[in-house]
Amino acid sequence: MMRPSLNDLAAFAAVASHQSFRRAADVMGVSRSALSHAIIGLEAKLDVRLFNRTTRSVSLTQAGARLLARLDPVLQDLDQALDTLSEERGTPSGTLRINANKSGARILLEEVVPRFMDLYPDVELDLVSEGRLVDIVEQGFDAGIRLLGTVPKDMVAVKFGGDVRFIAVAAPSYLESRARPHTPDDLYTHCCIRQRLPSGKRYRWEFSKRAAEVAIDAPGNLTLDDNDLLVQAAADGRGIAYVPEYFARPFLASGQLATVLDDWCPPTPGLALYYPRSRHVPSPLRAFIDLLREVDRAR
């Protein structure tokens, strides 16, 4: 039996982890065909089939599952050993992949990312911004950025940026010809700009005041899937939007938008960076977390 290369074994582990040649190829930065050829070559060297393949799915055979169980801790130990060498060089290096929602990515880009890139030029930062919640381990990310309340319980969370506040906003021109809402139920007499979540579901507006909590399926004939678009549509007089305050601040400062239902919009726990509890933390991620905390303390 020919001994496989480390690259072959890493390719096998990536496909097994993602259960997809396409996703594994994207993470590894190679073409799908090159990855497929690597796996075919590995199976030939080992003289055993490692994956069951159909046009729609990829799954491990029993032999593949046994190999992965023995190989995964070895590859993790290798990553840790290489990372130790990076630390001895005195500066982190390699790739740091972070999955973030749009507001989280914006906050990071204001100060943390520029300073990180200046301090650690040998680190390639791959910051992916998307609205949907993903399994960061399965998708090959080192860390994720989400609202603290949505972080999986088996992850380590590092809170930053302070609390967040969702607010209801409308253009003064819209409010001039209509009675301002004083309770969430008053929204049923207004035009609301609704939001479609990445999951496909429509977001129910959540309000609270003292012990009272209300969730509203806001009425309206316009639905959007992006906070920037929601704010712009509200500024254009299309109705009331419900968005994170961060996105509305420039429009509030210029007078293009005004808030309503302020006393029903308290702050809530904000953003957090999170990463797997059970895995070795690579030096680029440790450096990023340290800088994130430093910037957050200075605010």
C-alpha cells in the first residue's frame, strides 16, 4: 500500500467534515475537480472506498469513518504544533476565517480590522458577511460574530460593542399625516416595512416595556431583506421600519428619520465573537480576540 501524503489526508478530512466536495474545495482554496481527483487517488493508494457518493450527497463509508476518527486528532495536533512555531516567530501568521452578520462586520471594520492588519501583516483575514446562521465548524470558520442570544451553548462567547437596540423609525413626512403609534398594537393602523429573514421567514417585531412583551406581525405591502434597504425605504416615506439603531443613526442625525415607540424599545445584549470550546485556538484568533477586547475597553 502506498503511503498517502499529508495533503491527501487533509483533503479527506475536509470533505468528511463538510460532507460536500464543493464546500470543502471552497475552504481549501482549490477547484472541486482537483479535490475530487485527490480523493480518488487517496482511495486508490489505500485500496479502500472512503466515501459513498451520489449526485446529491456525500457520506463516509465505515472505513472512512474509522480513518477520520483516528486522523482528526492527529491533524489537530499538527495544527497546534505549527501554530506553536508561529508563536515562537513572535507574530501570528496564516489564515483567520470569521463569519459575521452585516452589523458585526461593519463594527469590526471601523477599528478592529484595520489595527489587526497593521499589527499582523502575516495573517490573511477572511471576513465573510452573511445574514444566515451557519455552523462555523462545518463551514470551516475559526470564529463567528452574532448577537449574544443566538450563540450556540457549546461555544465560547466574547461579548463586545455594548448592548444593541432595535428601534422603530419613520420619515417625518410620513408621520405628519398619521397619528403616531403609542403602543405596538397601534402599528396595525400603519404601513410597516417588513423584513424577510435569511431563513425565508418574516421577522416578527419584538417589543418590551417593563414586564410586558409583545411580538407583532407588522402589516404592510413592502418586504425587504436588508437593514440598509429598510432604513432607506423608511427615509423615503414608505412607512415604519424596525431596525438596529446602528443602521439608522446617520438618518436620525440628519433629520431624515424620527423614532416612535421609544419606551417599547429597550437595549438588549449585543454582539459576541464565538468559537468552538473543544478546539485549539490558533494564534491569529487569539491575537484578534485580545485586540477586540482592548478596543472594546477603550470605548
